[in-house]
Amino acid sequence: MAEELVASRPPPATRVIAPFVGTCALMVISWLATGASLGLFLAGLFLAIVLVPTITLMTDGVRSRLVPITAIVNGIAIVWLMTCFTGTISLSQWFMCYLLLLAICIALAGFASVLDRFRIHPIIASAIIITIATLWTTWPIWLSATMRDWSHPTLVHWLVQLNPALAINGVLAHLGPWSQMPMAYHLTDLGQNIAYSLPAYGIACIVAHLLIGYTLLLWSAPKSRSLP
């Protein structure tokens, strides 16, 4: 039985090449749709939210799961890197966005691994993680009406600091605040009825997601049995 399971798993090269090439292709399509803009970086973030939980649940073990996740991160980041050659962003800004994306993907993998440990079906687990991650990333839209009527400056500050999309926007502040863009202006009260400031470097978001992700990955890893 063990030999059949091993044989059914894709070889290591496939676990790296397929996610990398597929992610690159999707990011190129995103570039054609958005151009070298903030939208390209937000597209990469949401692409990772969709892909990482599913890919995570296709493998077992911390190391085995980090390999395809890294391929996805690099597939997104290499297209982001092209914007450095157009003068849209600097290399240091790209590097901070890369760290943000990596931290968020590790957090997604950690939560997916926890659901896997509780024997939740991979399809259901993926749907749960994607839904939660999407709600967390888009709270400036659906939560802003409530925060307009009741909010505390400290709560708003930390919700903004830890939000992945706003952290990326903070690193790329020269591209303009997301909340002031024509498409988003009527969707959120941030910057209108709710005062806030974008994260300067996204450090808090990176550290929080890395700590949560690695903790959950290590906790959900199968424990090795001691020999009798």
C-alpha cells in the first residue's frame, strides 16, 4: 500500500515545474489585463490565495509542502520583477513584496495543514481556507461600514498593518492608495470616514503571517513514532 501511495505522487520535478510555469502564465495574463500597476500585485496576492491551499493539500510533510509553495511564490514574483525594468517599482520594493507574498503563502499552508490533520476533505478544506483568506484580505470593503459607525483608532491601525493587500499597497505607496482608486472609492470608507495610514514596509504583516504559518505547519506535521 505504501509503495502504491509513493508511486501515485508526482515526481519532485513535476511538483516544482508545473506550479511555477502555470503561475507564471496566469500572471502574464494578469499583466496584459492590468499593466504594470498596483492591480498586478493584488492579482498575484489573490492568485496565491486560490492556489496555495489546494497545492498544499496535495502533498504531505512540511518540506514537501514548502517546495510547490515556493514555486508558486517565485512564479508570481518573477513577473512582478519585470516591473522593475519598466521603472514602475524599485528592486527593494519588489523584495519587500516578495517577502510579504512568501509570508502570506506560508500562513495559508499552515492553516490548510491544520485542517488536513483534522481529516477534513481536501476540497472542503481548500474552500474554507480560500474563503477565510479572501474575507481577511477584503475586510476594508465588507467591514468598513461597521467600522465607520464603531471603530477605535488602535483597532483600525492594527487591522491595516496586518492586512496583506494594504501592506503591499503600503510598500508601493507611490502607485496610489487602493482606497482612492475609482473602482474602490465607493466600496470602502477607508480614507474617507475612517482615518488610516498605509503600512510603510509591511514588517508587521510579514512577521505575523510567518509566525502563524510556521507554527501551524510544525504543529500539524505528523509526529515520528519512536522505535520499540
